[in-house]
Amino acid sequence: MTNLNKELPAQKEPVSKPHEEKPSTSSTLKLLLGYAKPHRLTFVGVAFCALLGISAELLQPLIVQIAIDDHLVKGEGGGALIKLGLLYLGIAVVSFVFTYLQNNLLQYAGQSIIARIRKDLFGHISKMSMSFFDRTHSGSLVTNVSNDTETISQFFTQVLLSLVRDGMMLVLIIALMFSLDVELAAFSMLILPVIFIVAALFRSYLRSTYQQARSRLSRLIAFTAENLSGMGLIQSFRQEEEQLGRFTEQNRNYWTANLRQIRSNVLFNRTFDILGNAALVLMVWLGGRAVLGQSMEVGVLYAFVSYIRQFFQPINQITMQWNTFQSTTVAVERIQRVLETKSDVREPDSGQTVPLDPRDVRGEVNFRDVTFGYRADRPVLKRLNLNIRPGEMIGVVGTTGAGKSTLISLLNRFYDVNEGSIEIDGTDIRRIPQSDLHAVVGLIQQDPYLFAGSIVDNVRLFREDVTREQVIEACRFVGAHPMVLRLQNGYDTHLSERGSGLSAGERQLISFARIVVFRPKILILDEATANLDSETEKLVQEALTSVSQGRTTIVIAHRLSTIMHADRILVMQEGEVTEQGTHAQLLASGGHYAELYRHARQSGRERLPG
């Protein structure tokens, strides 16, 4: 049995190209600040609530200190302690209220920012040229839109919160500690250099472990997506065990990287726990000696110990967020790399733009000295010249690799020509806005893509300006109406992804209905009947006859019946048009088309080779 590894799609290169530079930390922070700027007033509110909440929280040990030194030590109680107790309770309520407000404001701002990043990222990806998707993992892009944005969300809801709240708390605690006892406070500060040294030592290690884990996760997602897309092929060649083995290897690699990242985070965080506990023991010992020597009151020692415990809490929280900050930096770099990737196919400059009104388009297409290759050293089309008259139906045949699909990819401007030009009604398509171009050029592919949604939504592609009545009329026009009515819920039948549940012919009829709804002046069919049985092909052929009326039509076909009645048939070999004419003329000339035709007839099929 043939090994499936050769049949499955090859892994693509990462988004970044070898010559691209990694975004700097300053540029990633600039990107985050740019998205955060519209919410600056909200962040001011967060800081204000945090200040009030922290202040109320830090007053609590002082109230206890007053109760101990001014009342309990002197044997006093009664009304004064009740008042202090009520004050303590009131301050706790104030701390709760402002902490609640602070968290809600921050979540609102953070989630709003992430929603906008996701929208911008998806919008940017959807505008990229096909060459971008040729070299980019789909799994990597899914990770960018989902996981990386969630990581950035943690920056606003965790890291930023820690920097604001814990930073303020640290400053206020230091001030209160020095107000209680200068000597003990000074001893407490000796631990700060140690903390900075430990953080610096861990910084690069934490970053490398996270990058490795994210990279292996992207590969795992990409591998899974590719296998799900090719599951029919996997099962038909009985390659489940082979692919499971490959998946297990990818899964094990991610598991190993994940464990390494977790171990590094635990080691980092526990190191600070040890430092905090050691400092607390030192302060209790020094403070206890001072109390025994009667140079410090018991209440002051209680307050100081409370503050020293709280002193290491914000430090620990800030350091614990270091790995999240590292994760955020990596995630922003990945997203920034995508956002900074320029499409190879770009909108024309404002001074060169030629707007195209679909109602005024005649449909004349000209290829002028077009040379193109997916790699510069391997041209697929070589100085191609071709004129297609308005309303003409052109059939294109040729063996695999002759350049048939490349021809229509260039006309749709999925790629730009390397040399020469392609014109519609005398206008270079590079000067036409892409929205105008795609409104004029309609494409029906061999395997039409249907989205998860109703029949109506799939015909009008979720555009609300297209009415239900227009959809039904389009389906009637192409002969799809009886098929739709046979479905359980008719036009409201919900299709799953890719339209599973519909036959290839039924999906193709839906795609023809789209053409009727959007009315492009130039219609391209990329082997639209290649995988259909004879009965279904007849329905699709009738639909093609209907929708091609009054349109310039280019048909890439493997079936003779699809192109025999074309106004002109082009025969392509190695990126050049070697023959052209009607079916009868080409048979009479006895060239390559006649040979293809003879081969198809001898094999007992109406399918042309290639």
C-alpha cells in the first residue's frame, strides 16, 4: 500500500520569512499601547479604584495596632474597641467595593481590546494574497487568532492588574513600614537586589521555554487540521495507524515542551516563596528582640509583620506574572509579524485607481505578454497573449501543469503577473480596486465551498441586502429549486461545514445560484463538472448554459461535453496556447486536441487526460 505521507499536503513554512527581523520588545509594547489608547479613561478609573481599595486594605493592620497598643495592653476595652471593630469592618467593605469595580473595569477594557485585535487580525488575514497561504500554516493562523489573543487578554487582566495594584501596594507598604520602624524597614529592603538578580537569571530561560511550547503547539494544530481535511484519504488508504503514530510524536513533543515550561515556572515562583519566608523569619526575630528589649511595642510588631507579609505578596504576584508577560511578548510578536506582513497583491495607489462599475463592464479580457511563475526560476506561463471577446465562451484544455488553473488565478488576481498585464475592457486589473474586480469576475470551483449555515445564507453568502426571494429565484433559474424543496427544512436547512449531506452536484448547483445572485460579468468555471456523474452533470450543464448567457465565460474542463459547444477552445501546453479553435476545427487540424479527444474516446470515457 502506498505510504500516505506522500499524499498528504506538505507542511508549509512559518509565517515569517528567513530575512524578516523579529519585532523588538519596544515595538510590541507600542502595538499594545496603540490598542489600549481608546480605553485610557477606563484605565485611569482602574488606577483610582485600585488606590482606594489598597489604601483601605492597608489601614486594617494600623487599626489592629491601635487596638493592641492603646487599649488591650492597657486593659481598656468596651466602646472604643467596638468602634475600632466597626471601623475595621467599614474599611473592609470599602476595599471590597473598589476592588470589585477595579476588576470589572479592567475586564471590560481588556476584553474590548482583545475583541478589536481579533477583528483586525482576521480582517488582515482575509485580505492577504494566495501566496501568503501557500507558505503559511493554517494551524499557525488559527493559533494566532485564538490562543495568542487569549494570552494577550491575560496581559490586561492579570499582568496589568498586578503592575497597577501590586505596584501601588508595594509603594504604600514601604512608606508605612518606614513610618513604623526605620531600622526594620531598611533590613527588609536588602532582599530587593536578590529578587532582581533572580528575575534576571530566569528571564531568558522562561522566554525560550514558552516559545518552544507555542511553536510545538502550532505544529500539532496544523497537523490535526491537515489530517481532518484529508480524513477520507486516510481511511481509504488504511493509514490510521501511520497517522496516529505521527500525531503521537507531535503530541509527545508538545507534552515535553509544556512540562519544561511548567517546571521552569514552578521553580521560578517557589524561589520567591523561599525568599519571602526567609525575610519574614528574619523580621520576626529582629522585631521580637526589639519587643523584649522594650524598644518596640507589640502592636507595632504585629503591624510590621502584617506589612512584611503583604510586602512580599505584591512582589511575588509581580514576579509570578513575569512568565505571563513573557508569553504576552511572544504572542504579540507572532500577531505583529502577521499584521506587518504585506500582501503580495495590493490595492492600486489612489492616483492610479480606475473604479469599475459592474453595470458598465462589457467583459473583454486580454492577456498581454503575461509571464508568471510561483517561483521566479520556474515560469508556468510564458509570454502568453490571449484575447477573449465580450460574451464569448472559451474552453481551456491541457495536461496537468499546462497552466490552466494559473490562468484563472491570475484573472481573479489571487497572484500578480511577473511580467506583462491582464486587462478587462482595456484596464489593467492591477489598477482596479479588488472589491470592484471580484464583483465583476465570478468563480465556480471544482469543489465549491459551503459554509455552516442555511441554504439561503450559502447562496447569498450572508449578505442581508440579498433577499430570500432573490435567492429562491436564483435557485429556480439554475434548476436547484426542486432539490432544495426535497430537503427537510427547504431553504432553511442548516448545512454543516463544507456542506456535508449534499452531493457534489447539489453543492455545485448552490454555487451556480450564487453566480445568478451576484451577477458577475465574467464567469470562470474551474473543472466544475470533473467529479460529477452523468445525470448530475446534465443538471449542472443546463445550469451552466443558463448562467453563461450574456457573460464572458472561461471553462477549464476535463469532460468533452462541457466544452464541445464553446465558441473557442484553447489548448495549453507548458504555459503556452498551442492550438485554438472550435471543436470541429481542432479535430480537423489533427493536433494535440485531436489526440486528447481520440484518447478519451478510445478509453470509453468523455474525460480528457490531464
